[in-house]
Amino acid sequence: MRCEQCEKIPLAEIHTPQEYMLCIGSLARMLLAGEVEMTYQTCPLDKIMDNDNKWYAEKLFHQFRCTKCGTIYGMLCNTHTGGQIKINDKVFDPADYPDKKEDK
């Protein structure tokens, strides 16, 4: 399922905000290199933290797809409890969840 281009993306637990920021850095480099494309995000990568080092939101989600094999990845982080990077079955579409209220 995974190709040589995207098998370097770790399927892993994220334990700290620092680990999450390292993952965001890797994702940004892969986006710039054209190795992945963003399919959904709750905030732009450059807005995750503001100039005062405050998080954009408590829960952050970025979904991206390998441009070579099409594997879809989701990277979720709760700034208090950690998160994970995993393979997703399909691209997230908020319209699939019409009754879900936005987290505040």
C-alpha cells in the first residue's frame, strides 16, 4: 500500500507538542518537495502557533496524500494529550458529519 516515497512517513504516536512540531516541519518539507499534497486541514501550517507561542486550537488535524501512490495520512494532535499519524481510509469531508458541532 505504501510506496518508497511515503514509507518514510512514520505511523506513530505523538507524545509531546515538540514531537508534533517536528512532524509539522517534516510535512512542510514534503509539501514543498511535491511528495505529498494537503487534502484537509483545520489550520494552515504557518498558523499552528502565533507570535506569542499560543496554539491555533487545542485540537489540530492535517490530512495529506502521497503524490506517488495516493496513500492518505492523518496527523492529529491534541495539544494537551498528544496525537498520532496514521493511514486514513478516505479524505475527510466535514459534510459527512452534518450533526457534528465545531469544537470550541
